[in-house]
Amino acid sequence: MTAHFQNFIAGEWVAGHDTTKNINPSNTNDVIGEYARASAADAERAIAAAKAAFPAWARTTPQERHDILKKVGDEILARKDELGRLLSREEGKTLPEGIGEVVRAGQIFLFFAQEALRLAGDKIASVRPGVDIEITREPVGVVGVIAPWNFPIAIPAWKIAPALCYGNTVVFKPADLVPGSAHALAEIIVRAGVPSGVFNLVMGRGSVVGEALLKSRDVNAITFTGSVATGRKVAEACVGTMKKFQLEMGGKNPLVVLDDADLKTAVECAVNGAFFSTGQRCTASSRIIVTAGIHDRFVDAVTERMKGLVVDDALKAGTHIGPVVDQNQLDQDLSYVKIGQDEGARLVIGGEVLNRETPGFYMAPALFTECTNSMRIAREEIFGPVASVIRAKDYEEALALANDTEFGLSAGICTSSLKYASHFKRNVEAGMVMVNLPTAGVDYHVPFGGTKGSSYGAREQGRYAIEFYTTVKTAYTLPV
């Protein structure tokens, strides 16, 4: 029988107004479960519960918050294989990638458990005699968490953990496409002992649940990861209700390969960054900018490497690339393959639908050459296993091409030159820079975010997360 999963509102598991089936993209005959969809009224009840719980939670001791977050992190890590399998089954990334993401989520909760104990302020002298000044940080209030489908446990973790760490209450809306990992995470948070109303899970459509979070004046902050179009709507709504907001909205990330690069390293950076996790990462290397002296050798080597990639069921041993997440995403990816061909780019390898033992959304990763930076496939985020190779005459042109984009999330360079590596790190317009590493893949304890159209607001992850989840208070005292 199909398992049924409920929302968590005001300390109770409750049914929604309808349900959605969670389908395995590696095998569309496999139904993971039926998950409740919340109504707008359900979302409003969750918001009210979070608002009511906030004053007491904001005054808890750092030790209390530490202990709960540590329990969450410990359980996630203890169940990494089980949770990783669930994640790969519902999202489609390979099992090693799924387990790796779960480990990262556990590490994030453990990091913020310690951050709860490190919350500090300042005591400074006033310019006025006899006056004391204290500068402290306080929680923002009710935080609405709107998460995407491509990292169904890691991204919720790096939003929820700091929110709870600093004394905020949470209303969590996961992506409607991947509710399984979100529900499992919610169960763990509940078991860790979070008080009633402090954490709420409302699964469902963005047009219903997300809209309720955006419209409510009782939600004090929104942290959002998703598309550019939706991010702009979130920003407009938050300005209208004077909410604090944080947006992560994607990228069109360049990987520059110079003539002096180690060819093997460059190939692995390109293939990993562009195609692993089925290219469904906002940090994916979708534009590969290669200087003339190494261009042809690089393209030949990448093509040979791609011939050895195994595209299959995410849970199968030996699979390098799993399926695309659903039919809509597959259709979008295939449409961009056609767009690239129509624009005059050369499809070197891949780009076709694949059939496997089970029905799923399988696609051969696609590599285009003879691309220009003005082509749509080089400017628009495809969010799939499609990469464009752009030829540059030298480093200076490569850097200019790398910066010629409305996005600015991640950028990489493969070179053996300290001069070029140093110059690139300083001058590329991106929030994260990789040298001889894939553009995708960052540590859990450092800030994540970009520039230009990729991000808005304070950074996520690491100690910099405090900037979004707290507000600063300045207090003056004249002893009498």
C-alpha cells in the first residue's frame, strides 16, 4: 500500500486539503508515497503558530538550541544511507551524490549547534562620559523557508538550522516535486524536541503555500532559492509587506580553461561541473571558455570522457548520471538542445532521450562547440546536462567572456599560472571562485552566494548566515 505523509503544524501532524504522488524519476512506476498538500488556511495556521511560539523560543538559552540542533545533526548522519537512498529515489541524483548531500545536511546542523554557543555582541565606550553601550544580535522573528527541488535536504538544512540557531521560528515550504526528504527532515527535527509552533512543515504548491507566506504580515523574513522569475516575484511581495528577504536564483557559470592547464584536471573539472547531478545545480559549469591553444585537445578529451559516462537508474551501482527530475525538465532540456542546433552551434555528443530498463526521464549529456556568448544556450540557465564550449583567443578575452552574463554565482579557471589564477580570483564577477576545481561543490561551513542576478541579500551558510537571521540592537545605559 502507498504510504501517506502529513504536514506538521502547531505541534501536530495534520492532513492537507489534497495529496500529491511522489514519483521516482528513475522509474515512474515507483510511487514513493502520497504527501499532503497544504491549503492557504493551513499555511496561515502554521504562521500563527510560529508567531505565538516566537517570544519563548527567542528567549531560550544557547544550550537549549545547541542540544536540539545537535540531535538533528546526529540523527541525520546516523541515517545517511537510508536518507540518501530516499533522496536519490525522489530527486534522481546518484546514490553516492544523495548520501553525500545528506552528510552535508547533518554537518550543517552540527555546525549551527556550535554557532548557538558562539553568539556574541560588543561592549564599547560612548563618546559621552559615563555612558555604556552594548551591541547585541536578536532573532528576526518568523522565517518563511522556500526551498527548491534540486537539493531537497541540504538547502533546507542551511536555511532551517541557522534560523533555529539564532532564535527564530520557522514555516518550511519544500518544493512540491520532492516532499520526501523534507518530510523526513521534519520528523527528525520534531523528534529532537523542538517546542510546539517553533518549526512547521507545510507542503504544497508555491502558488498556494508560498503565496500565503509572502502575503502574511506575520512573516518577518523569507529565504528563497529558486528561479529568477519567481525570485523577482518574491522580492516584490516582500517589499510590499516590509519583510527581510534573501534570494538565490541561479547562474550561468563559466569555467575558463587556459593553454597552460593540466588537461586531465581541466577535463574532470568540466565533466563534473557540467554534468554530475544531471547538471541540475545552480553552480553547474554551463559555459566552458577555452583558449585557442588547448581548445581542440580539450574538446576531444572531454568527448572521450563523456563516452564513458553511464546514465541510468540513480540507485544502480556504477551509475554516473541519473535521470532528469521530471518530464517538464526533460522537455526544457531537449528544447535547448534544439535551440542550440538552430543557433548554429555544433552538437558534438549527446542530447538525446535514452531508454533504460525502467521508464524514466533519461537524457544523454550534451556538449556543444562553436558557440558564441550571444547564443541563448550560452546566456539562459538550462538547468540540465547541457554545456557550451566557447573559444577564446587568450586569457583577457576569456575573462571578458566569463563576465559577460547577467549572472554571477560561481566561476572557475583551470591553469598552472599563479599570475592568471590570482588575477582571475580578483577580477571575475562571481560570488564564488574555483581554481583547478569544478564550479559546483562548496563546503558547508563557508558563505554561499553570488553577485548580479544570481543572488540578493546576505550570504547563506557559515558564520555569515547571522547577517540574515538576526537584527542588531544598540543599547545605551547611564548608571545612576
